[in-house]
Amino acid sequence: MKNLHLVLSLILISTATATAVAVDSESSSPTVCIIGSGIGGSSVAHFLRSYSSSAIGTIRIFERHDVVGGRMATVTIAGETFEAGASILHPKNYHALNYTKYLNLSVRQPPPSESDSSFGIWNGRDFVFKTLSSTSNLPIFQRVVSFANSVLIFFRYGFSLFRMNSFVDTTVNNFLKYYEGFESRPVFETVDEMLKWSGLYNLTTRTLQEELLDAGLSARLIQELVTVITRINYGQSISISGLAGAVSLAGSAQGLWSVEGGNRQMAVGLINQSDVKLHLNEEVESVSFIEQKYQLNTTKGKSYSCGITVVATPLDELKIQFLPGISIPERKLQHTYTTFIRGLINPAYFALGSVSEVPQLVGTVETPDVPFSSISVLKQHKDNDMSYKVFSRRPLDDAMLDQIFSVRNETVKIDWAAYPHYHAPEVFAPFILDSQHLYYVNAFENAASTMETSAVAAENIARLILSRLTGQKSLTPVKLKSFGDDAYDVHADL
Ligand SMILES: Cc1cc2nc3c(=O)[nH]c(=O)nc-3n(C[C@H](O)[C@H](O)[C@H](O)COP(=O)(O)OP(=O)(O)OC[C@H]3O[C@@H](n4cnc5c(N)ncnc54)[C@H](O)[C@@H]3O)c2cc1C
Ligand SMILES: *[C@@H]1O[C@H](CO)[C@@H](O)[C@H](O)[C@H]1NC(C)=O
Ligand SMILES: *[C@@H]1O[C@H](CO)[C@@H](O)[C@H](O)[C@H]1NC(C)=O
Ligand SMILES: *[C@@H]1O[C@H](CO)[C@@H](O)[C@H](O)[C@H]1NC(C)=O
Ligand SMILES: *[C@@H]1O[C@H](CO)[C@@H](O)[C@H](O)[C@H]1NC(C)=O
Ligand SMILES: *[C@@H]1O[C@H](CO)[C@@H](O)[C@H](O)[C@H]1NC(C)=O
Ligand SMILES: *[C@@H]1O[C@H](CO)[C@@H](O)[C@H](O)[C@H]1NC(C)=O
């Protein structure tokens, strides 16, 4: 998708320094129990520790699986490791960038060959659009091909491309407000308030298609390129909300990156650095509010007493029992079936003569005839030995896979409860699930589901906890550490 050259301009937000206020040296600081060890849960722990050295006591993170990271996970096929879930980060995903730096992880940018990979749009019968592919390793030739592809794309979609670009830019720039300092950025008690403040709320009330038609995009661009992108990034059509759509389109920009060795290392590192008691393989079954405390019962038959509880996982498919009960709007999750294949694609399936004619990224339009959303080459090992990733809305059975692939030496299938099934207007669950100290990070996922949006929501929840905690317990607000350079120094004395 890098062929699109959606270069997003760099706008630096000046981060105001936070005012240090009186420290609340409360001796019996509450225990915080976090359900879920993904980027959301690990970020809550990180920001609680960064923003306060005394207001929070023990932090426990419960994870039902035996690994940290949730939807950030890796898969190993034929000895090679790839991202199995969340794979790409945007150059302006500043929390993720900071985590990477702070944890001494390395940024992985796709190699040039990958970023100039060929791309085609398949409608079940033909490729309605196909870029040229460079078979030469000479940089100059690759640049020519890449330029020719920009021209090809321009011929098909015209000035609408610029309108799409500016729609994405505006949205990304509004999102940057969430990195502002504490003086100018309030603590948000609801998702609605948080989105209204940055100017993003209206985009959740209408579909992407409505927004883009209003922005003057051609029907062809919306039905082809935009549809291809929303199908790849959210497994859904252009009837998702304008905001989820804009985020999805931003995910096809230039300069995308990932963490070398796996994005999940962000969660691993944040938990490691935040003085957390990590409970792996321990699923929380019930949360009961008794005598001003939450009692969490787990599958290990244990009970934990927590002053504060943070739900950092979507509740939609879970059976956690809440006493008293909670009420959140019904939300369906979109399942994305991710199939990894080591082998070779079958050009005959696409009515093509040779493997090299099949684009390295095959996108698809909305039609019932196509059983998958996208197929991409992850790595070319040899001419006749490749690794592929296939996304689909329904599981692909072996008979179907045998039509699409002529060789399959290894196949790994993952069924992800991937992200919300978006629809406009979105209705948001509350950040505060009771009127006490039960918080829900993933209420924000109806806006858009990405690693960065989880981190942004988590940062707000950490501030919300600290501000409400001190509001309830004493009149002196907690010292909120600066968001700037020294924010991370706190860890040194933990
Ligand atoms: C296939 C796929 C591709 C994606 N691509 C991208 C991408 O390219 N870029 C991007 O930014 N985002 C992408 N996303 C979205 C991204 O993965 C999520 O938005 C983000 O990782 C969510 O993080 P989280 O911490 O909120 O939730 P999760 O990562 O889901 O973490 C929740 C954790 O809670 C645990 N848990 C649940 N219930 C319990 C319980 N009762 N007790 C204890 N533990 C429990 C779960 O096991 C899980 O580990 C993708 C997602 C999928 C599925
Ligand atoms: C990262 O590297 C620096 C410098 O080598 C070191 O001081 C710091 O402790 C490291 N951080 C982590 C999380 O390993
Ligand atoms: C959002 O929509 C409302 C109602 O149509 C309008 O009054 C408001 O100006 C819009 N806000 C933004 C930021 O566009
Ligand atoms: C935790 O961080 C320390 C450095 O601060 C490092 O030595 C250790 O290996 C890390 N542990 C894990 C599990 O990453
Ligand atoms: C949780 O465990 C405690 C102690 O075993 C028990 O008394 C309580 O009834 C359990 N709560 C629920 C909701 O099952
Ligand atoms: C894949 O399987 C085919 C047929 O079984 C075999 O010839 C080939 O060597 C295998 N390739 C790899 C990379 O294992
Ligand atoms: C990232 O870190 C830099 C330097 O430490 C800081 O100035 C910036 O505010 C941080 N950004 C975020 C989003 O935390």
C-alpha cells in the first residue's frame, strides 16, 4: 500500500510541561488490579507509575493466557517469526515510538523491496487494477517503477486521491491533540467527551462512505482502493464509521513501522518496568464490589482484594461476572481469520500464467464471490518458496486453500476476535463502569482499534484514576509527573 504515497506531513505539537502539584503521601495506597496484559493493560500500569510515585500501591495484572501481549502476538511458521495480530504502526504513533525508545527496542521499517511491492485489486474474476512490479534489484529501476505506479494510480483515481489524503491528514492532526500536556488537555470521564474535545466525535456518527462522498471522493476510489484498505485493516466494508475508516486509511501511509522481533515486546517491557505483579494463566471470573473494595476471583480458585479495578480487554465475548451488574451497550466483535501459509500461490486461481504475475498484495472489493479479504507475501524465501498471510471474514477450509495455493508446506490458522464491528452512529460504553473505581479502557475501541488508540485510552484512564482517587480520599491532588523527558526517570527509584 506504500505505492499510494500518502505522505503525512510532520506537524509537531509542542508539549506543554505539566505543573507539579502537592504530593499526596497516603500510606495505604490502593492496589490496582488490571484485567488483560495487552498494550492497554500494560500502558495503564506504565502511566500510573510514571505519573505518581506514591498514590498507587501494588499493581496486579491478570492474563488468562500464558503470554503477555493479547492481540500483539507472533506466529512461527517453518522457523520464521511474523506478526500474527497487530502488525503495523504509524509514524505518528507517539506512545508506541516512546515505548520503543524507552525499552531499548528497535524500529523495523519494511525493506525497500517490500515497500515497492506490487499490488492488485481482485474482484473474483479479474484484477480491476494492478501495479507494475519491479523484477530488478537496481534502485534506479525500482524508482522508475514506483513512479510509474504512482502515475498508474493517479490515472485511475485522479484528484480524489488528494482529497482522501487531506481527509486522513485532518483526522491524524486532530488525534495529535491527545499528546498535548496536562494544562491544555483535560482528564476525560467519557469517550464521547474525549472525542468531542479533539474534534473527532462527528466522524463516529456517520459512515466512512458518507464522509468520503461529502469530501468529494469519486465513487470508484471509494469502491475500490478505500474498500480494499478497510477490508485489510478492519475486515469490514465502507459502512464502518468515518473515524475507524480514517484510522484504517492512515494505516496505508508511508513510513509505517513495527517493533523488531515483535510488537508484543512493548507490553512485555512496560510490565517489566512498572513494578507489576503479573499473574499469567489466571483468568478473572468475577468482580464483586464489597465494602468499598473489589474482590476478584480467578480460575486458580484465588481471591484478590483491589481498591481499583481496570478492565483492559473487550468485554463483549467474555463471561466475567460483575456484582453488582454493569450495563454497557451491546457490541459485536469482527472476527478476522488469519491464515499463514508457507508454500506457493496458484496463479491459475487468478487466471494468470505464472506466480510472478500475481501481485505481492492482493486486495479485494466487496463481493460475495471472494472468500478472502487479502493475501500478502510476507517473505520470499526462494522463487518457489514463499510465506503468505491471508485475511478472511470466515474460516478458509483446506479445499479452498488448495485452490488458492499450489503448494502448502505449512499452514497456521488463527481466529481473532479482532476489533469491534463498526457501525455509525457509534454508541460508547462508559470509561467508569460503576460510580466507583471500576474502569474500562476498551470503551474507546468503538472509536478505532489500534495499538496506539489503546495506549491513548490507557493514558487517560491512568490520569482519571489518579485524579478521582485523590478527589475521593483527600483534597490534595496527586502529583502528576511531567509527560516530558523526566517522566520515565521515576522508574529508576522503583
Ligand atoms: C489480525 C489483527 C490485525 C491487527 N492489525 C493492527 C495493526 O496493524 N496495527 C494496530 O495498531 N492495530 C492492529 N490491530 C488491533 C490491535 O491488535 C488492538 O487494537 C490492540 O492490540 C488491543 O490491545 P488491548 O490491550 O486493548 O487488548 P488485547 O490485546 O486484546 O488484550 C486483552 C488481554 O486480556 C486478556 N483477557 C481477556 N479476558 C481476561 C480475563 N477474564 N482474565 C484475564 N485476562 C483476560 C486477553 O487474553 C488479552 O491478552 C489488529 C488486530 C488484529 C486481531
Ligand atoms: C536502555 O538502555 C539504557 C542505556 O544503555 C539503560 O540505561 C536502560 O536501563 C535501558 N533500559 C531498559 C528498559 O533496558
Ligand atoms: C459536529 O456536528 C454538530 C452537529 O451537526 C455541529 O454543530 C458541530 O459543529 C460539528 N463539529 C465539528 C467539529 O465539526
Ligand atoms: C526486565 O528488565 C531488565 C532490565 O531492566 C532486564 O534485565 C530483564 O531481562 C527484563 N526482563 C524481561 C522479562 O524482559
Ligand atoms: C469469590 O471467592 C470468595 C472466597 O472464596 C467467595 O466467598 C465468593 O463468594 C466468591 N465470589 C463469587 C462472585 O463467586
Ligand atoms: C514443500 O513441499 C514440497 C512437496 O512436498 C517439497 O518438494 C518442497 O521441498 C517443500 N519445500 C520446503 C521449503 O519445505
Ligand atoms: C515521548 O518522549 C519525549 C521525550 O522523552 C517527550 O518529549 C514526549 O512528550 C513523549 N511523548 C509522549 C506521547 O509520551
